Amino acid sequence: MRTGATVRTAVTGVGWAVAGPDFDPVTALAVRGMRHKDRASRFAVRAARRALEDAGLLDAPELGGAAVVVSSNFGNLDPVCDTVTTLAAGGSTDIGPMRVPQLSSAVSAAWVALDHGIRGPNLTLCNGASGGLDAVAAARNLIAAGRATAALVIGVEPDSPAVARLHRENAGSRWIDGAVGLVIEPVRQAVRRSARIRAEIAGYGRADDERSAVRAAGATAVPRLGAEANARFGRCSGALGVVQCALAVERLEDPDVPEGEAVLAVAGAGTGESDGTSVAALVLRLSRGRHT
């Protein structure tokens, strides 16, 4: 399956919320407003703010009509497991009302939208390793269809006890604990507000096998992003595609990269994090010139 869009869209902001020199989860996830949020939502909120700041859209009026698209397979697994354990040991009266929203897989996207006054479409994808690239494509399509003025895409997976146990049961040894956010907006809008265009979304494809997905994305001769995501973070699961796009932006911003250079990201069955489902492929292209 190949999906296209007549409106040119680009990444204008990237925000990381993963342990590193400029992000300490212990302190960053304990700031005001985090008390009743699950771990995944805390990461998502922090990544969202950083991406919006990077794009110059934090508290901007354009956010009113924007969309939030989150990709996460294990985001709220711990709250669900904790609730089941509580019910088994006692009863429904032992479940606090602030825990109930955490039982929805869409809770992280909802928190992000509430924090920034985003009133457009609010989606959460939980469809395996290809979900991150599917989320970027969904954001692009929402913009192209006129459903959103811009989109905040977040890939998030927490390292919590239930998630860690599941990874170990499936022969995992390392996995991500954090989130990355991307701001996607129309190229015309980015140019109009003099935003920095980090990379343009040039193609997307989805199929039952990798070769067909790459061909559907129009990327048969495009250099492929390697195993950087897994090498840096371990298993990324639903966050994989968003992490790949953020890494692709980093690569394309190398001053020696010529204008027009492109990078291919692939995620899904047979691509290092197989989940037995379909494959998604997405192309990001460098474009330093101004657009109209």
C-alpha cells in the first residue's frame, strides 16, 4: 500500500527525553504536574515540550488546530498490571480515581494535548515495531487532508517492571526508557513563519514485506538508516520509527550532506524488531532552500 500527500510536510522540531547529558529522568519526571501521570506519559510530556521549543511553537496559536499522534506498545502496561493485581487482592474500591485514566492506551496523547491546548485529532497507535513510522505518516496525512494545522508525533516506551519482564521473556537484554517527539507541519507554514526545516517527508509505504514497503515509499535507491536506534537504545518497540526519524534528522544536518540527500527508515517484521506484522518505510529528505 502506498499513501501520498499533495501538501508538502516537514519536520521542524525534534525533542529527546531519554537519559543523557541534558536529560536526567530522576529529576525531569518529578517536576510539577507529573504526580498523577504514568511513566510513559511523563516522558511523552517532556519530549513534547522539547520538540515544540525546538520548532518555535511552544505556546503558539497554531497549536489550537494541531494533532497529537503517539506510538507506544507498552506505554500503560504497568498501570494496567498494577490495577489487575489490586483487583485480585481486594476490590474495585481499592482503585483510586486518578489511576483510571492511566488504564487507557491513549492517556499519553491526551496529557500532551491538555498540556498545550491542542484541540485537533488525538491518536495513539499500538501496532508493533512499525507504529512509529505509521504515526509520522498519519500525521502527514492529517495535515494533507486539512484535519490539522500541524502535528506533534511522539514515540514513547517506558522501562518499568512489567515491561522489563516482558522483554526478558522474549530474549531482550536492552530496551529504551524514554520518548522522542517530532513536530510535523506544512512546508508553506514553516516558511511563512521562518522556521528551520529539519527534513522534508518525501515518501511512505507499508506492505507485508520489506522490499514492497521500500518500493511503495519510492526509496529503492535511497541510503538506508542502519541499526543506530537499536545500537544506542536497545529495543525501541513502538518508539522505533520516531527514534529513526530523529536520528535521520541528525544525519541530514551534517554540513557535508548535499542538498537533496535522503535517508530511508524501515521498521517492522524482519527489520531487527520483528513482531510478525507488516513493514513500514519512510523517506526523509534534506532541503536547505526556501520553499513556496
